[in-house]
Amino acid sequence: MLDGKKTLFSGMQATGNLTLGNYLGALKNWVTISDEYQTFFSVVDMHSITVRQDPAELRKRARALLTLYIAAGLDPEKNCIYYQSHVSGHAELAWILNCFTYMGELNRMTQFKDKAAKHADNINAGLFTYPVLMAADILLYQADVVPVGIDQMQHLELTRDIAIRFNNIYGDVFTVPEAYIGKSGARVMSLQDPAKKMSKSDENPNGSIYLMDDPDTVMRKFKRAVTDSEACVRYCDGQPGIHNLIDIYCACTGKTPQETEAEFDGRGYGDFKGAVGEAVVSVLKPLQARFADLSKNKDYLDGVIRENARKAQYFSAKTLRKVQKKVGFPEIPRG
């Protein structure tokens, strides 16, 4: 706990283009809760290379993602916003934690099975031990809480198991993190298949709204969005398509599903799709404008990157030195 506040860690991968789902489900929520915690928001570029990346493109996307963090409202003076690869402690702690993680635990990780199926030509050791690096990300900063989606809960449980196992051997070294419990972000589903989460890697570009989509593209995608057979705006589980659109509309306008139903009572899907598109455009426009302004200010962004890398190094080094001493690594003699 730093400055009387609990510590929160989270991060996103520097691959693909962020979607409306990433923003409403995570990034917007980070901004809302950031004042309550000592925060570390990482661009987790080390995780990205479990899948082959074009080096120039990865650097470009990593910088764009860090810029989006700031454009969305995260103040880099109050929040530590940094590249994972700029802090060597992530890799160093991950190696130590690998030695306290069992093969059986990693074999049970469902995300490894899913990714291995998608990348059968590159099932590498990094893909297998990805959850240990994630554990290192969290434990390195003694995070009390971690906002995670359902798909990452298994990894957080493994992180807790590793921390408890290490603490049982060496004493009170790691804070055992909890899942962030609070106002959850909206769960945004694909516009073309509402049974699937909106994804950066969706093969159908019409299924996802990307944060840099222009207004015409946003409106076109919503006009094509899958709806349901009842042809009325009702918030019920039997209508997954319209249920998803109502969730998006509410997240962008602050209205409740009941208020939305009343607003569009007697009106068709065409009217409602147009209104959802307009609501999304109104959310994205200021974000895009701020991103464009920041992107032009190279000196400012470079300064943020340098300063936050130093800040992250400072806090991570405290934990790493403690862990290294516990496991028996020798210190460099002074003098």
C-alpha cells in the first residue's frame, strides 16, 4: 500500500486496434477508478511476442496504445503508464516464479489451449508460460487489486496460488491480489455475432467498432449490426443482438435499459441502430481528437515514457531485490 492507497495493476497488449469493447469494458473504467488507487497501467508488449509480430508495427502500436491511455483520461503524472519491456524486473521475476509454478497448473490454462489451436505452427514456451509473466506483472508492484474480465480470472487465480506458495516458503513477501470488485465496465459483444465478445482479432471487421473508426464507418457498422426477430427495442436475454446494442447505448449515454426501452417504445430497429451509432460517435470524437493532439507532441510523449519507466523501475526494484534475497541470490558487494 502506497501513500495510504491500495495498489492496482492492469495492462493491455500492444496488438491489434483497440475496440469499443476495450474502451467501455476496461479503459473507461480505469479512468473512473484511477483516483482511488496507486495505479500501474502497463502496455504489455512482452506478452505480445508469443505470436510473431512485425517489429516496426509492434513499436508503432505500443506507442499508440500508451497515447490512447492518456487520451482516454489517465493522467501520467498521477498514474504510472509505462511499457512492460522497459522494466527488466518483469522478466527477472517471471523466471523466478517459473520455478514455483507447476506444469500441471499451466496445462490447465484454457487460454493456452485456445491460443495453441489458433497458432498451431508456433506453440512456443512463452505461450505456455504466459500466465507466469502475468503473475510477475501483478506481484512485482505488490498489487492489491486487479481489474480482470472473466477470460482472465483463471490467470489471476494462478497468480494468487503462486504468491501464497512463495509466501508459505519465505514469509510475507508478496501481496496476494484480489480481483477488482466494483462497478464493472460494459461487456460489449460482436455486432455480427452477439454470442462472442467484441475482439481486436475478429476476422469480420463489421463485428467490431475500432476506437479510430471515423463517424461514417461507425454508422455503417451499426446499420449492419445483427438484431433479432421481435422488431422491438426490449432488453431481454432472448434477444442477444438488441440486448448488446442497448448495453452499448446505455454505456455511452448513461441511461438505463428501462429508460432506453421507454425512449424507443414503438420505434423500429432502424431508428435505434442510428441512435446507438450517434451515441458511440459522440464518445469517440473527443477521444480521437485528444489522441491526434497528443500524437503530434513527440517531446511530451517521450518525456512521459522516460519518467514513467523510471517510476516503474523504482517500485519494481523494491520487490525484485526482496525476492532475490529470499531465494538466495548474492548481492553485488559495495565499494
